[in-house]
Amino acid sequence: MARIAGIDLPDNKRAEVGLTYIYGIGRSRANRIIRDAAASLNRKPEELGGKKMRELTEEELTRIRAAIEQTGDVEGDLRKSIQMDIKRLIEIGCYRGLRHRRGLPVRGQRTHTNARTRKGPRRATIAKKKAPGKK
């Protein structure tokens, strides 16, 4: 099992898909990393991206690790920087920070209906007592 950036990547997936298991790497960034690694190995990107993770040699994995380090933050560093950005917004008291603090949608979505992902499950409504009927 290949281990990159502290993550065990699945052996049975193609390299371009396997890299997406790392937080901060999607399909397009994975393809760019493979293209850079293949260029440094003097190979075609299709050769490297089409291989399964278990078929990659140690040299290819080393080149992929180097390409990931060059392209920017991934995993823990990226998570930490995102949390620091959110914390800064909350501290300065801007609108986005207030929405984060209250656990509401940040980017202008409606909250009258929907927004259950951010707001959480609906609270049970308390049943009103029946008023005594007039006779």
C-alpha cells in the first residue's frame, strides 16, 4: 500500500484516482501532479496515470511525492490554514464570521427552507394544548 502525505492510498485504484484520497487533491490537480512526475521520469502522463497504485515503482512514488510538495498545501497543513482563516473571520466579526459562529450557511444560501446540513436536524415542535371548547 502506497503511503503519501500520511495517507494510505488504495492499491487497486488507478494513480490519478488514488491521489484524490489525499485531502486537497482533486482530479485536475492529480492529473497535473502525474504530468509533472511523468515529465521528470521522461515518460508519457498516460503511462503513469493509467497504472494502478500497486504497480508504481518506488522511484515513481518519490517523484509523485516531490510533485505534491511543490504544488502546495495538502492534508494537515491545508486543514490548519482553512481553520485559521475561519477563526480570523470569526474574530474580526465580519458577516461571514458571524454565519460561521451561528452554524448557518455562509455563502448566501436561503435558510427559510433547506440548509439542513448546516443547521442540523429539525427541532421537534412542541404540541400546543387544546383550548377548552365552547359549548
